[in-house]
Amino acid sequence: MNPIQSLLLALPPETAHSFAIASLSAAGVLPGSITPLAGAQRSFLGNVLQNPVGLAAGLDKNAEAVLGLARCGFGFVEVGTVTPLAQPGNPKPRLFRLPEHRALINRMGFNNHGMEAMAAKLHQVRVGGRLKDTLLGVNLGKNKNTPNEEAAADYIKGMECLHSYADYFTINLSSPNTPGLRQLQHGEPLKELLGTVKERQLALASQGSGAPLLLKVAPDLSQEEVEQIAEQVTACEFDGVIATNTTLSRETVAGHKYAEEAGGLSGDPLTGRSAEVVAQFRQALPKSMTIVGVGGISSGEDAQTILNAGADALQIYTSFIYQGTKIVRNIVESIR
């Protein structure tokens, strides 16, 4: 572990996060074009990924460090989750490290500066023209105070505000930290929301700016629920899914001093479950639909496991926190 990584892990989690974002933002100011590491190229949502390793949403919630993160070599970077209105998120403390398990528990609650602030940041990135071949995704959420029956309007607002900057959008219905949000993953609420969002995407596409749509799903799904979600995603002509978000399960970290903290668990404890859910969606979805695998990818071996399960591309988050920038190259080189 390098000295900077050791320093970050010695700081309180949110302090370390703020320091890391500030450092990555500063790195983005350095001159020159920024390109991904060369790796196993593949088609991805109508574009070409220079390598299939992406950064999951949650690290750069406000698109403050896009260029610095791109310098790490990712094939794609996903920012957010962003909501129409700025919101502070849940009370602190809300982020906990479980280093023995190379895991995190968070209950951040979509803390972000709002879509207009993100639009200003992404405008600077795009007009600067220095981001070469690194794809940019935007993860959309609803505000905490928006009732579920009005949730589609929040996702549409985000699309309308940010469609000029995104290579794809992720519709996040699977965070466990916004009360009631996961209820939108099921049944008629899911059908109505996906249909409404897709209708707006098609309208934007007719104007030349309809970014592809992915749905981010939870790992805490039964086989039947996976099949029902896959059916709706297919019927509404979404472009694919991101599997998976954080888990509410604590089975793999039972006994840890933070195990009973509310929130979503991420990191190594999810590797097996994420692979299972990816495999289930791969079986349930048409072959043409994209699956991004995320959850517990800490090594080249983990990456290959998720790819073998049926993922077209990968995202990392918690392993990036624990291992630093070197993990990007390690995984890219392992799956050439």
C-alpha cells in the first residue's frame, strides 16, 4: 500500500473521501488529453470501450473529479447519484469501514449538489475536449421528499438537464438508503416508471440526444423478482442493467462491530452474490442487452468471474477505496 493510500485509510471515512475527491480534481487540471488504459475493447451501448473496467456511481457524486478519475485509466466513469434538487443526505456518521472484510457500509442517502450544479461541472468537462474515449455515465435518483408515485418526474428532470453530457443514464431504484425507493423495482410501479422514462428518452432521441438507459438493481432479489424485472426492462426497451447495488444482508460480516449499522454493504462480501445475479439476468435478458457487473470485484480473478457470469463490462468502487488507483491497471491487464 502506498503512503497516500495509507494516509487516506487512517482518516475518518468521509474526511478521506473529501480529500480524495479534492486530490483527483486537482489531478484533472494537469494539461494534456486523457485516455483510458488500453485493454480488451468491446462494444458498449453503441460506443466502444477501450477497456471494460468502469468506476461505479457513489464516489464522485457531483462530477467534481471526472478528469482526475479518467486519468486512472477507467474505460468509463459513472457520476452521481444526482437528484433534481440538492440534498444533504442522511445524518452523520453514515459511512463505515470493515477492513477485515474489505467492505464498506454506507447510508449516505443521495447527498449531492443537485442536477444544475452537475450540469455546470460536466459542461466544463465536455467543452474542454480533453476527455478522449473515456465514456461518461450519469446515475439518476429521486429526491428523498418526492413521493414514489411522482418519482418518474424526478428521473425525467435529470435526463432533460444532463442529456447533453451523458453517454448513458443509470436509473437508480436500488439504493437502500432512500426510504421506499426499492419498492419501485417491482410490479406495476416499475412498469409505469420505466415506461414513462423510456418515452421521454425516445423524445430526446428524436432531437438527437437520447442517451441509452440502464437500470441499477439490488442484489437482494429472488429468482422470480429477477425474472420479473428482466421482463419489464425488456418490454420497455431499456438497454440493460447494472447488477448490483449494495446489499442489506449482513450474513457475511456477522459479528463485526459495524454489522448492525443501517445501510448498504459493499465490497468483497458481495462477489459471489453479484455473480449469481449477473448470471440470472444474463439468462433472463436478450443477448443483445448490456449487463454491467459490479460488487466485490477486488482482483483480476474476481473480474473474470463476473465476466464469465455474463457481464459485458465491470464497475468497481470499494476495492478502489482500499487499493487505490493501481487496481484499475491490475484488472485491465488481467482481462486482456
